[in-house]
Amino acid sequence: MALHSPLRAFPALKRVAGWRNHRLQPKRCMNRDVTDALSAVAGADNISTSSAVLEQHGKDESYHGCKPPDIVVWPQNVEQVSRLAAICWANDLPIIPFGTSTGLEGGVAALKGGVCFDLAKMDKIVQLNAVDFDVTVEPGVTRKSLNNYLRGSGLWFPVDPGADASLCGMAATSASGTNAVRYGTMRENVMNMEVVLADGRIMYTAGAQRRTRKTSAGYNLTNLFVGSEGTLGIITKTTLRLHGIPESMVSAVCTFPTVQAAVDCTVQVLQYGIPIARIEFLDDVMMDACNKFSKLNYAVSSTLFLEFHGTEKSLAEQIQVTDEIMKANRGSDYIWAKDQEARDKLWQARHNAWYAARALRPGCKAYSTDVCVPLSKLPEIIVATKDDLIQSKLTGPIVGHVGDGNFHCLMTMDPRDKDEERRVKEFTDRLARRALAMDGTCTGEHGIGLGKRHLLTEEIGAVGMEVMRGIKAALDPKQIMNPGKVV
């Protein structure tokens, strides 16, 4: 049944003046009394109004300009987060959760000032349940620190976006990365979350202490908060699925004469049901950049980086079938990376692609945009995107988690060249709309943040946006949670 009246469907909206244009302006009440109240909760050593600190907390790794908060606080535990949030609620102060600032869509920019909650000091691994394959962590725990902690347990957390990001931040942006084709994204690996709401109340998305591997109890609140980008609440704990470390891992590099051949090969590998752990595409421009930045000597051509996980016997079977598919698509012989050091070097080069792209044009700004399409559409969209880059006279190396239908253009542009900046913006909008026209999404893993709000409406539709805004209004009627983002 259609929602003819959002006000009737979502009574919470009635209490929020100005909800229709969604440009609410929280009243700014930052004064000495508020600062003293925040200090009394967090401690004088855990708040700062230093201009350098504020600038540091007003920007992530995106091209969006710095928008600093009015004050930064470092809570030590969930009780402090709750009390600090209640102070912000009472004084209509925006709240901006902050992790490791590795986002790519301006998610930490304090568009209306307010209080930045830096959660780095909440860095406890709360509970490891090795027999049950799960772990509960606070937001200051990063993916690398968790995997270091898990050494010797036979377990690991495989979601790997490249950056050593906060795990709760990864949940907030629905991050994924190179291993998602085999192990899933954060959406498939988050089991429960502790969340502080805008008014300071503490909730558990699956119920306190719950960590079952499946449930059909009520609405899926966990997945509501995964990808919410700090606009619905502050994630203060997350319970994650762990996976057994494979007996063997082997990585390989294979080059192809054309983009089409490499992407066709990817689709065929997946169609054959090969349980590939990673399959990453890098175009010729990206390979040239990686060679220069990471001191490698791979062929400058369309390339696939692959990784196989399993037993020695299963790996032999996977590699044999994959090799046949590669050869059928005119792929080169594999370049192998079998030991840990060689594999780490190969994948570090892949993870450094962002920095390698930026190094192509020193002094220029960089902007990474991503889209995702059904696998059958992947060859068509990558070839069309490559042509669009050439015709637009833009530098935008392509790299992607092609096993998921997800890829990135790492755009570089001269900030002094307004014409180039305009062409980049027009290109990224065309790319997103090309993905939407192919039944895809305008972002596979970076999130909406600031840069893609206009595209979200095109993707979700008017009624879907009404529902999203209704949820936002119900959970955050004062619109203080990371305002100006997503919806």
C-alpha cells in the first residue's frame, strides 16, 4: 500500500519543523556552561578546542573541504558517551562520531559545528568467544589490531577495506573490501551492536548479550544501523563473526590484453562456482601507478590480482580450473606469490592504490568514487567508463572488487583548474547514473556521506526517501546526529 501521507505514516515527523526540505538548523548553544558540563563527564584532559585538533577532526580522506567541530571529546566508556550525548541533546548540539577518519565521502565533516565524539580511547576487545566464532569490540579497535590479537587462535576477521579502519566505523559505513567476494561485507559479519541514541539512551540492536548466528525476532535493527553513517546513533560496541584461518593461501597476478577480457574472465570464474577469496581488477593506468609507487615491475595492462584459500588439495583444483578460464580469455601465465611475505607485498601494493593514484599528479587533489552493478553488467560498465575517462580527458585509474561487481575510479584533479573540477564532477555523476541504469547502486562501499545525497534519491525513490526520513525523525527528532549526511 502506498504511503500517501508521510505525516500520517510517521507521526514523529509532526514534531520536527522543517522536515520537508530536511535542512534543519540545530540551535547552537556552545558556551562555558556546556563546555564545563562536557568536561565534568569526560575529564578536562579529554576535551579540546585547540584549532589544530578541531581541523584534524573536520576532514577525512575525501576531497571535501574541512568543516571542524566546535569541540572534541574523548569518552572512555559507554556511560560517558551516554551522558555526553544527553548534554548535546539538552543543548541542541550536533554530534559527530569519529573513528580513524579514513572515510571517502566527507562523513566526519561537522557541517553545523557541534561536538565531535572521538572514540579512539574506547579500544577494548571486550569478549572473544573462540568456540562460537565471534568477538565483541569497542570502537577504538581497528581491523589490524583485532587480527593481531587473534594470532594463535586459528581465527581471523577477513573484512578488509584497505585502510586500518575502526571496526565500528566500518560497520557505520557498511564497509567491505577485497575479501568480500568470499566472506561477505560488514552487513553479513555484524551480529549485534550497542548504540547510544541521540538523547543518550543505550540500546542493543539484537538485544543485550545476544550473539546468535541467526535470528528472526522482530525488525532487523542491526542492519538498520549498519551503513547509517552516524546519523542514527553512536556505535559503542559491535559483535562480529570470525572465520577460521584457511590451511593454505596462494595469491597470483594475471594480465590481459583488454579490459573486456579481464572482466569476462572474472564473471566466468564466479559462474563456475570457484570459491575465490579475492579477485581484484586494475586497469593499465592503475598498474603503471602501482609499479611506480610500490617499486614493482608488473606488465602495464589490464590485470587481475587473485587469492585462493583452502586445503592444499582444494587449492590445486581451484587453480587448475581458474587457469583454464584465464587461458581461454587470453590471460598471461600466473605470477605466483605463495609465501606470506610475497603475498603481503602483492596485496599491500593493491591497498596502496589510492596513494599510488595520488602520486601520479603530485600537488593535485584526489577523489575516489565507487559504484556496484550486477555481475552480468560489469564488462559493459567498465568498458564504457574507460571510454568516458578518455573522452573527458581525465586521469582516473580504475580498480575494483570485481567479484562483487564493485569498482572505483580514483580521480585526480588540479584544485586550481575549475574546468577540470567541473569535468570530474560531471563524470562521477554520469558514472553513478550509468550504474543506476544498469540496475546497480551509486555506491558499493564508500557510503553516501556528503557527495552522493542527490543520487540516493534517484536510487531509492521518493517513497523510499520518505521512509528513511521517517526513521531518522523517529530516532533523532532534533536532527543532531551527524546532520547533513545521507538523507
